[in-house]
Amino acid sequence: MEKAELPHFDVLPQHVAIIMDGNGRWAKSRNLPRTEGHKVGGRVFRMICDYAADLGIKYLTFYAFSTENWKRPQQEVDAIMDLFRDYLFEMEDRKAENEERGYNIRFIGEKTGMPEDILNLFGTVEGDSEKQNKTHINIAVNYGGRKEIVHSVKEIALKVAAGEISADDINEEMISDNIYTAGQPDPDLIIRPSGEYRLSNFLTWQSAYSEFWYSDILWPDFTKEDFNKALEEYSKRHRRFGGI
Ligand code: FPP
């Protein structure tokens, strides 16, 4: 999209995080298998990713698969894993375009339990994009916010055990430095479609001061206009509460 065609927002969040919810219900309402909802959800993910980057949002985090999602029927889990594979192969193919767009892609979540081939592809896509700095895209896969905090605390405990730091040195910054999003700003805005009003273990540590935007729209129906609405509301809230 040409820059001139893009809408203007008085205040743009630096970091937007999205819970891509409602794929199953979207499919059910059309008498389609749930996996069709995920397929369309995957397309919407790509579209919003590029659109948000075009708008100039520097950090994006998408909740694609939680540590709890393994409880779903095996066929659905397998279909979601296949969608990740499709996306990862596509990112490899799009390497030059991603470089031009300045995409830095990071997969955040537990590595244990993930299929080996997907982990390898994560490594390739992360490696290919690690030097880029225009738009940071975090994709949360096998992610749980509480597990992330435990992971951070364990890293710090190792430093205490090794005598590198003392327990008294532990502070908030240290926890932030050892979570998966280390080095990135916390999300300013968290978007959850599908009429659910919870965080569902998403960015538990990072969301302490985030603004939330909810909508009844199901993720496969989510459009650029919905994204604009969330940004518009964010900019108003920011104007009301920010600054003097
Ligand atoms: C939540 O909707 C969605 C998921 C658990 C899967 C999200 C996966 C994708 C959007 C596709 C692939 C992603 C990438 C990064 C290529 P739900 O199934 O819980 O919906 P429901 O609440 O209506 O059942």
C-alpha cells in the first residue's frame, strides 16, 4: 500500500500484541471443519502483519499456539503445525522481500515438545532475519506467560547459584531481560477479537500497563478497518491518560 493511502493516527503504539481467537467458531458457523478457520486465520495473520508494518508499528506479537492448545484433538493440532510449516517455508521463500521490509522474526515460547523440523525452520527464519530492525514480529508458539516467567526466574537463579549476582540484586529489569521478548518494549496495546475478555496466559509479565481492545469479530473476519478502529481508540485513550 502506498504511504499516502495509509490512515494517520495521532499516537501510534510502538508494540501491538494480538490474540488470534475465534477460528473454530468461525468455521463452525459455516459448517466447515475447525481447521478451515485456522487456515483463514493464518491468511488474516499475514495480512495484518504486513499492514501493521506498513503503518509503522515497530513491534508485533501474535498468539498462535498456547502451551494449553496441545489438549485439542490431535488432528487439529497436526493441522495447525502444518500451517506453521507452510508459513515457515513461505518465509524462507520470501527471504529477499522480508529483508527489504526489514522483518525481524522471532518465535517465542517453549522449545521442548515442538516437532524437530519446525524447530529447525524456526532457527532458519530467525537466523535469516536477525539483523533486520524495521519491524519485529514475535510469533508465540507453545507459549505460556507463566512458564515464561518461570523460565526467566530459572535463568536468574542460575546466576545466583554461580555467585555472579546475589538474591538482593534481583529486580524487575532482570526479569524483563530474561523473558522471551528481552530487549523489546512491553506491548502498548493488546487486541483480542471473538468476544472473549481475558488474557489467557498471554504476555503475563509484559502486559502490566497495556491497553486492551476487545471486539466480537472472529479472527478470520478481522480486517484492516478493525485494526484501524483499535488504533484509533488507543490513540484517544492515550491522549486522555498520557502526558500532563
Ligand atoms: C484460536 O482460535 C486460534 C488458535 C489456537 C490457532 C491460531 C493459528 C493460526 C491463526 C494459524 C497459523 C498461524 C501462523 C502464525 C501461520 P480458536 O481455535 O480457539 O477459536 P474458537 O475459540 O472459536 O474455538
